[in-house]
Amino acid sequence: MATYKARLQEYDALLSQDAINIRDLRALCFSGVPDEGGRRALCWKLLLNYLPLETNQWQDTLNKKRAQYRHFVEEMVVEPARLSKNGSGNNHVEDHPLNPNPDSQWGSFFKDNEVLTQIDKDVRRLCPDIMFFQRGTDFPCRLVVDDPEVERLHRRVTHTSLNATAVTRKGLGIKKMETSSRRSTTTEDYHPLPPGSEAHWEVVERILFIYAKLNPGQSYVQGMNEIIGPIYYTFASDPNIAFRENAEADCFWCFISLMGEIRDFFIRTLDDSASGIGAMMERLMVNLRHHDHQLWNRLRVQELRPQFFSFRWLTLMLSQEFDLPDVIRVWDSLFADADRFTYLIQVCTAMMVQQRDTMLQNDFGGNMKILQHYPPVDVQVLLSKATELVEGGELPPADPTTPDPPSS
């Protein structure tokens, strides 16, 4: 207990400096950040480059970034919602749901709903093992819940009236209007809360929708919900009320920062580039070969390719392989490491090495089950093993020159 208290004091001393020493902060956070006092949420904001290292600039940064996010909500959520209810707000330009003009606000509205449909489906499945995301937030977005003209995002994708219209030509001049519903046929795990309140999953839905609007080239890709979930949970659980009240905006900017580092993993055309997920999977297997040639060869002989399991590991930063508290602990170390994706490769390598005795005996099916449904493990032991691999030397090059041994 005395050691733990000393560790808390070490955090407090570091975080109270006029200028945070980032090297010391990384070293301290690498071993895990305490839950108490909102220390983890604050450290993540620093490690993800949301807050500046100069503490006297924190409040100004927070005020500006939160105001900017509020503007995004007004521009991309509130105004389009009023459009859908009242029609075009521009009295000088004829605009309507069937307007073929590419600049039509209605065309943009329907296109947005296609992205929103996937986001809505994914956030309703976020962390189903805990009740957190189904519960109401203490700080719903007042711009949305207090305005009767604003249609909530989840309502936009479940409406059956005026969702989309297909036009079928009949004869030479007659057109028949056929309305097609876009109502999801999947069972909804999370249900909306009564008017005036919002569930946490609705907040995450809004963040992801705004991200997609701001990044039209990439938009939203399945799996981004798994990246944002642990960040939002951490911020929305902050005991500091002022930070918890602004968890949505702060989470958005930290998500933006993290996606700036991993966005290439979500772009299929970059899979085979040096920054794409293909190169990351290759580095992982080269690293396994370097540290455990026998296990690597076992997987090679069985033709158990990294695409079968490590695509998800690397793209989602292990967020689906462990329970949420363990994911958060792993992310403490990943965020703290200056070369976090090299360390991620070491953690993934450690996951395989930890199961080597079983995997060397298993057939293809048995090993696939282990890698696709990783068994329960003490993540602290796993991270210690990953650190051992790091201390064992740098990652080998991605294109080793030594020939592969013959299959046996």
C-alpha cells in the first residue's frame, strides 16, 4: 500500500509541473496508470497530444477545442436534422428530396444516412459485456436533446418515411415512385433512452458521425467504434466533473489524434504500402520468426496466415481480444511508448509465444481457435513478456534475407 501511495504521489508531482517532462511521463505510464483521481484520463490526453505539455496552456486549449467541437455538432448534426424536418432553409433555391443537383442538401442528407446506418449498427454492439454504454450520460448534448426540431441520429436511420426513393420508368413518360425502407433488420441490443436524455452509445455515435463527415475520403470504417470505445469510457468515467462533462469533445480530439497515426490501417488501397496493415502483419510474423523460429515454422507449415487473426489484433489494437479493463491497461503501455506500434507488434508476438507449448501440439483448427479467440490471460504477465522481447533486441527487418526452411 505504501508503494502504491508513493506511486500516486509520483504521478501528482509530475502532473503538477509547469511543463510536463514527456519522457518521464511515458516511463511512468508504461507500467500502468492508476484509476484514481482521473489520472489515467489526464495522462491519455497528454500522451495522445491533445493537451500541450505546458500546464498553463491547458485551459485555453480545452476551451478552444471544445468550442470547435460544439460548432461541428451545430453544423453537421443540428442543422441537417432541422433540414430533414422542415425542408430546405433556403427560400431562394428550390431544393427537395428528389433534387438531382449534386449540391442538393437532401442528396448529402441521404448519403450521410448510409454511413450513419453502419455507425448506428456498430455502436449498439459496443462492449456488450458491460452495461456502461447502455446507461444514460449525466451530460447529454443539450444542443440535441433540448431542441424539438432536432432529430436524433439514431432516429434518422430507423425512420421508414422519406428514407429513399427509387424511380422506375413506366412507358415513355410516366414514372412510378417506389419507396424503399432502410430500417435495419438486425436486432438492436441497445435501445434509445427517453427524450431529454442520451445513452453513452448515442454520444459515441455522434462522435463517429462527425469524424466521418470531416474525413469524406476515408469516412467511417467498421472497427473504429472499437477504437473509440475505451477512450470514451475512460473520459466519461473521470471523477473530475468538469472533464466528465466534456468527455464527448475531449474524446473526439483524442480519437482524431490516434486515427492520424493508424488511419492507413483502415484504407484498403494502402494495405500493401509501407504504412498499411499488410506491412504490419509481415513485421509481426518476421518478429515471431526472430524470437521463436519453431513456433513460426509450425504456423507456416499449417498455412495459418496472419490475415486470419492478426489483421484484427493490429487494426483494432487488441481492443476485441481482452475485457475492457485489460484493454485499457494494455493501452496505457501502448500510448506511453514513443514507438507504440512497434511495441504493439511485441505484445502480439508475446501472445503467440505465451501459447507456444499448446500451439506446437495443435492442429490447424486448434491453433486457429486460440488465435481468433484468445484464451483468458493475465495481461500484466503478457506485457512483461512483451517487454522482455523488446529488451531482447530491435525488430528485425521486414524482408529477411535468410531462406525459409523446407516444410515438414
